[in-house]
Amino acid sequence: MSLYDDAVLVLKAYENEDGDQAELRQFYLDHLAVHPDDGMWKACTDGHVTASALVIDPSRGRVLLTLHKKLQMWLQMGGHCEPGDAALAAAALREATEESGIPGLTLLPGGPVRLDRHPIPGPCTQHLDVQYAALAPEDAVEAISDESLDLRWFPYDEVAAVADESVVRLVEATRKRL
């Protein structure tokens, strides 16, 4: 199965009806139908599907955020799908592992936690982010990657003070899923 096929199946199965999630789900599916060859890749300037994962440590009531080098914002780990990614979940887990430096992350069961469509600077106009949550092992030790200026654990109630609404909504949805 191709990454495109996996993305379509994941999106068709996605059932989070909070707020605008049903509308976003359909937008993503329509976008992929119009862009079957490039809708998963950075080269698609009309926008492309990305995969991210919020790294969470529920035993300590905290999440790991990265200070994104280009955007200068505290965000969850994530980014572009790559040709070697067999599935959206695998892309999200790869990105979370690479950007956090934490081996042994596991995705929270149940598929994506949220969808988030956001504009981006550059020739591409938007990211169609499929957002997962990744559980950190008890002995997790983070390591800053080349894509980050900083990594930091934040207690749940401090996220709103440092991150935008999309991250806050992702934290809330993840906590509900737990």
C-alpha cells in the first residue's frame, strides 16, 4: 500500500467530530483526490499532508515541545512525509523520534488525535497536518535536533502561555484520548 493510499484510509476512518474536524477531514480527502500524485509531498504548492506527534508524559502531566528553528514557535514534533514512510503513523513517529531524540516512543492507540490546517511561508501555501500523540518512555531523555532551537517539557497548564491555539487544542484532545 502506498503512503497516499494509507493517508486516504486513515482520513476516511478518522472520527473526531469536535469543532471543524469533520469539515477538515473532508477538505483533506478532497485535496488528495485532486492531487493524487503530489498531495503528500512538499513539492505540492497548493498544500500537502504532513504528520506530527505530540510527545506526552502522562505520569508527570507534561508534554515536550520544540522551539521550531524557522517559525520561532513552540510546537509539537512533526513535518513532511518522506518517500520511505510506509504510513502516516510511521511518518509521525519518525518525526517525533528524530526531533525529540527520544528512542522508544509509542503512538497512542486509536489513530490521529486531531487535524490542523495552517498556512506556511514559501512557495507552498499550507500544511494539512495529521496529528498523533506519542507516549514517552519513563526514562525519556530528550536531545535537541538540527531543526530545533530548544526542547522543553511543559506541564499541561503552562502550554497555553507558550504555544498557539493549535497546540493547546492538540494537548486537550490528547488528554481526552488518554
